[in-house]
Amino acid sequence: MTITDQQPIGSPFSATSTAEDVLAGLDLSGATAIVTGGYSGLGLETTRGLAAAGARVIVPARRPGIARAALADVDGCDVVPMDLADLGSVRAAAAQINGSLDRLDLLMAVAGVMATPERRVGPGWEGQLAVNHFGHFALACELHPLLAAAGGARVVVNSSAGHTLTDIRWNDPHFRTGYDKWLAYGQAKTANALFAVQFDALGRGDGVRTFALHPGKIITGLQREMTLHEQIERGWMDEQGTVIGADFKTPSQGAATGLWAATSPLLDGRGGLYLEDCDVAHVSSPTAPMDDGGVRAYAIDPGAAARLWELSVAATGAAPITR
């Protein structure tokens, strides 16, 4: 991937396209997908769409009982216990999956947390970076052999326009000098985008292509750590809890870009890209407002992606992937 590849390619879909639009006419019979967070919000829409198209879907879940209840009416769906904040749990889930599959066609990292109170995970990691990035990083590394065995797998990770809030805080990624919940979220979403760049660089030789994306503005369980007052202040909701924010998508519209990333033939031979509104995003200027769309250059920088990869390998102990 080069910076010149990071520009729209003329997708027939748009910001208003739904999961059903993107998957219309597609037959995913015989394909196996993993969807983290696949039992609520955008993840549930993603799981339902893939399963309806014929794919077998595995949903790693921190709350497996709740996940099974939410997915009771979805055929061809299995739940595996997994907590992204616990690397032991991630490795146990990966071992179970590795023992039950001989290939994996899609890995969709949809689960995430946003703007949480300060939480320390594992050896003292900042919680949003640990859940949104380190957990998914370790899972993807553990499952790389299955992805490579598919001979054409795709990995799709949900980033966010929130990445525009900050680059990686290389000198203080865990906020030892003072916590800011929005900068912590922004850093984690930048990490998601950089992960896609490097995982694609390392995996493309095995046919594993990786994409990051902004799903759009959607009210889902992701906002569970925010008070109603905070959401009213941001113009997202009124006092009755009704969504009033401009340009907010439905969950189905929010899931569409990820499903497009997972299935579109327009992305054949491409990877390491940041997507939005069912197309490749443009590179935004450093001062452009978040809501103007696009991806900051620092979030797709190959050098930064390689640096974050090494930091993540050292932190998680994940098996390194070589080209």
C-alpha cells in the first residue's frame, strides 16, 4: 500500500447503503468467518448478514450466555468464550478455533470500547488500547495460519474517525502522566488503522489482505460508558434519548462498510487501506474536522505501522509473522 492507493475507487455503494445492499446476491456458502463483538450492535448486524449469505460464523464473546441468547435465531453460528482484555482468554479461544478449523476466510474485528473511565489491564496497560488493539492483535497473530490456509482471506478491523484525535503517543501510550478518555480512544483507533497496514504487509504473500474502516456515526452499545448528558451535549441525542445527530447511520448502514471490505471484488489485490462509506477513504489534511471524513496520514504510515507492530509483539508475546 502506498499513499497514492488511499483514494476512492468508485464503489457502487455509499454512506446510505445497508448490509443487505452490500451482500445482495452473494453466496458465502463454504466460507467461515469470525466476528468479534458479533452479538450486539454492528457486530450483530455483521453476523446476521454473513450467516444469511451462507457463511459459518464464529463469535468470540466475553459474555457467552448473552451472546448465545442474542444469536439463537441465527443459523450456522457458534459462540466461543473470549475476553479481549485477557490475553490468556484470547489464546484459549484461538486454540479452540485452531483445533476446530482447517481454514479461516474472514476475521472481522468489530468489538470495541469507547471513552471509558481509566482502567488498567494486564501489566498496567491502558484499557482501551488493550481491548481495541492488543486483544485483536494477539487474536489475529494466533489465527494467521488458518487465514493463510484459506488462500485469499480478508481481515477487517473497525477503526473510527476518532483516530483523528491523536497519533500513537509513543512516549506515553499507557497514559502514565494523566488519563484522557477521548485521547485514549483516539490512540486505540489509530492503532487499529496501523495494524491493518502492517498485517497486510506481512500477510499479503499468503493471500491475507487487511483493511481498517470507519463505520460511520451510529448509536450502539459502544456508547454505554457515556452518560445521556454527555451525548446530549455532543448533539447526538435529545433528553428523551432519541437520536437527533446529523448524518447518523442505522446499525445496518454502519455494518455495510465492513461487509463491503470483507466481500467486494473491487478490493481484490488491494490491502492496507482505510475505508469509509463503502469506499476507500481519501487522505485528510491535519486540520480537517473529524466529520469531514478521510484518514490522517499518520494512521496509514508504513513506518509507524512497523513500529507499532514491534511494540505490540513485545507487549503481548505474540508469535511474530514474517514475510
